Amino acid sequence: MFISPMLLHKSDAPFDDSRYITELKLDGIRLIYSVDSDGKVRLYSRHNNEITAKFPELLTLDLPPGTTLDGELIVSNKEGKPDFEAMMSRFQAGAKLAESKPVTFVAFDVIQHEGNRVTKLPLLERKAVLADIMPTDSERLAKSQYIEGNAFAYYEAIKAQALEGIVLKRKDSRYQVGKRSHDWLKVINYQYADVYVTGFRRDPFGAYLADADGRYLGVMELGVPPKARARIYSLREGDRLACRVKYRNLTSAGLLRLPSFVEW
């Protein structure tokens, strides 16, 4: 059964607060993992698309009937870090890459237990229920680890490892189905670069980016305010505009992933 997941707001910076736990933000695909009363497994994306057939390796994880978990689907690289490109490649190919590019489901919350919703329980109580459901981790199924407070130090550690970011969650937060809540906050480990806008498209909007040598770096679609767009639209062929962008990471092709405008 699909249950619309709780969503996060953004925080510009980490903060230390004993009322919060801190988790690693995993770079993958949000997944709702459901086991009905008859033990049948169904997998759903956050947008209510059933994707069960794509991931046969997740259908025999021996989770109890009446369980619905929320978590992230990842593919790890050789360093053991989540690899978003590899995850998307696997998602598009589906079961054909089940052996060569297996996924791991990392659960960070429980929505239903023994057929009953547990969304009104405080987060730490739900974490305890999750630990009962999943007493041990495996290559295909794991629990998200967390610490209490210490978000600033944890964020510095993930920056050193070039990981995606952290999530801060209030210990007493209830699971708010289908809502975006300030009880859960994400802090993204953005990278920054000084680049050039060399051209654009209007519909949908996109600004073509390049480095100082003219090497193509991708398309910027995010965070561009109206005044900046107007300046881009005035760009003439052969000209370029210098700007600073933030982005998630470099793709294997050397492009900026999800570049967003910061300033001229």
C-alpha cells in the first residue's frame, strides 16, 4: 500500500540542538517499502509509481506482514558511497541489472507496523520499532544510523568525504503523511564554481554553462531570478556572462549536477 512520504524543508546551515537527531542524507531515490497482510511486497516511488518489478532483489527481505517503511534506495560505488548516477542507471534498466548493479534499501522510518499506523508516535519511538523490525542489517537492507545533536561536526565530516549532506529531525516529530515539515531539515553539501553563461533556451528555461576554456558544463535551470533571466535573454551570440553557481557534484561526464544560480 502506498503512503505519501513526509518531506523535508531546507536549512542553509547545520546547527547543534539536543532536540534533534542527525542522519546522513543519502544520494539515491526515495522508496516506500510495503508488505501487505499476505506478505506480498510492493515498492513505490515518492510519486506513487509502483516500481516493484524493477528490483527483484528486494522482494525476499523477510520483513513481517503489515509493514510499511520509508527510506532511500541506493547503489554504492567502489568506495562504498552512494552513487546517484549508478542508481539512475539501475532504475532505468530495471531488473536487467539486478546482478551487476544491485541496490540497497536504507530504511529511516516506519509508517505501519503489524498493520497499524505508527505515524503518531514520536520519531525516537518509531526508530525503536524500526530496530525491532530490522534487528540486523544486510547488503540489501539496512537501517539509517543517526546521532543525537552534533550536527555541525557531522556536517564537517561528510564534507570531508564529499557526501551529499545531512538531515536534522526533531526527536519528538510525528510522521506527517504527504506534508513538507520544518520538523525535518536537510542541509546540502553544495559545491561552488565560477562559470560562464554562453547561451540559453526559453521553453523550458535553461542557461548553457561553460568553463573559462569554453568546455560545456551543462544547463542551469534552477534558482535564476527574473532579473538574472532578463540579463541572460539579452545575451548575444559569441558573448558570455560570468556567474557563480552551486551544484551537487560532478557527473562522470564532468558536468555540473543540478547547477543553481548564486550571483553574477
